[in-house]
Amino acid sequence: MSKALFSRNRSFGKLAFAALLALTFCMVHPASTAQAKKKKLAKYGTIKILSTPGGLPIEVDGKPEGVTGTDYREFDRDPGVHTIVVTLPNGQRWTREIDLEAGRIKCVAINYRQPPPPPKSPCPYPVNISAPTQVTEGEIITYTADVAYSGSGPLNYTWTVNPGNAKLLSGAGTPTITVDSTGLAGQRITATLVVDDGSGDSMCRQSSQASTFVPPTPPRENPSKQFDVCCSCSFDDQKARLDNLAVDLQNDPSTTTYIIAYGGRTSRIGQADLLGSRARDYLVGQRGIDQARIVVLNGGFREEDCVELWIVPSGATPPQATPTVQPGDVRPANTAPKRRSGRRRG
């Protein structure tokens, strides 16, 4: 067994030496020996070609010569310049001109490596904004952006909010902002976000928006309060009632007053306007109430002259006139039909 192993190692050594010798002959000119001088010099040279990977199409001097292998393929050619073309896996043509001498061996070894794929761009990337679809007027709205960006650079967040009177409370320049909905009842608030990574690439500039509706504030259920009513009253009686009304208005400057005046069925023409104007002038001239806080309405007609005094809080539903006599049934005093007098019989 020892003898067989020795013989095997000896054979391996000869093969290794032969491979090394062939490689050396490929890389340098053959060594000159006395025995080589005795031999007749060759009239041609040899080109050896291999490639990693194998299977690449070869052309020698414009003529297809099959494909390369991972072991050398030999091509004997006359002395002179020869053109080698190898088509690479990416479609490019690798070309070399080889000046070949008689009796010489020139080797071509191509080691093709596939270039790494270009780095994948993180752009474009999705941008989504979450926000409530509806809020009550006065609530704070939060808009939050979800950005699926895989790049390494920091992102820039630019928010705009419409309408212009919507107040941005916090978060400018960040993925989350808060907006005050106070005073925006009946409107839709839209937040628009532009995100970019600072590269200047248009594909890396993305935008998104979300909207929130603020419904109109429902009117309160007739919160206006009838302060007083005076029918067929003397003006002195009305003034006492107006004095009490003025005190109430002065105690709460946020309220307004509605004066609804009615003419009677047989009152003179323009009586309702006269009663309303007289009450307003008294409040302004004698009690110092701001005229902007007084609303005078001609309420139409009732059976007799009437004046209603109302207190209306801010934002409350104003009172409505409630006439009880149709205009066609009114007979003003100065146009009332005269009674026919009977004849005296003698």
C-alpha cells in the first residue's frame, strides 16, 4: 500500500509539473535547447483561449470559431497580426489584436465578472396622511403622515393648510401637525404635505393630502327669551318696561334685544313702525344702549297695539313675529267706514 501511494504521488507530481510547464510556455517564449535547435522550426504560431465562464462566442480574424471553454482552446495561425473577438454575457464585444510569431504560443484568458446591479433607488415612495373625516367646530385636528422611505437621507416635511384662516398649532416641519378648527364651522379643512429627501430628484419629491369636514353648528332650540310684552300700553308704562330691559342688557353685553311692534286692527297707518322706533330711540337716547344691539321688527297686525321685548344671547335663534290679524282685515282708524245715520220720522 505504501508503494502504491508513493507511485500515485509520483504520478501526481508529473501531472502538476506538466501543467506548470504548459502554463509557463503560455506565458513566456519556449526555452531554447540543443535538441530544439536540431528540430525544424515550425511555420506557424498558436493562440490559446479560455474564459470564465465558458461558452462565450469566439471570432478569429472575423470568422466564428465556436465558443470558449474553461480549458484552453488552441488555434494555429500563420505568423502576423490576428484579431480575437469574444462576445461577453452582457453583449459587449471584447477585442484584442495579437502579433503572433512562428513557433510561439500566445495565451488569452478572460475572466468575466458580472458587474453588481446599480443600487436600487428609494424613490418614488408612498406618502399617506391619516386624519379624522369630520370633527366638531372647536376641536383640534391631528394630521399624521406615514412615509415608507428606504433611503438614508433625512426627509423634509412641508405642510400647507387650507382655508388660510385655519390655524396650524404645532408640528411644522415634522410628520405630524395639529390644526385648530375654531371658527371654521361649515368648511372643509385640507392639509397638504410635500416630502423630499433633498436630492433634487423629482421622483424623490412626493405629496399627499387629507381633508376634514367641520359641520355647521346646529342652532340652539329657540333659546331667545321673551323679556316683556305690552299691549295697549301708555308710553309711560312702556318706558318703565324699557328701563328694566336696559338693565338686563347692561348686565350681559354679549346679548342683543329684538323689539317686535304690532299695529292694532283699527290703529292708524304706520302705528307698528312708530311704536318700534319710539322704543329704540328711548333705549339709545335715555339708557345709553348701543344701537347695534337693538333690532326693530314690524310684526304686522294684532287685535290691538302690542310691543314685544326679547333678549337674544349670542348665537341664539332670533325670535319671529307672530301676527294674529291679516292685513286685509285691518281697518285703520282714519279710513274706517262711516256709519249711516237713520232719518228721523216726523
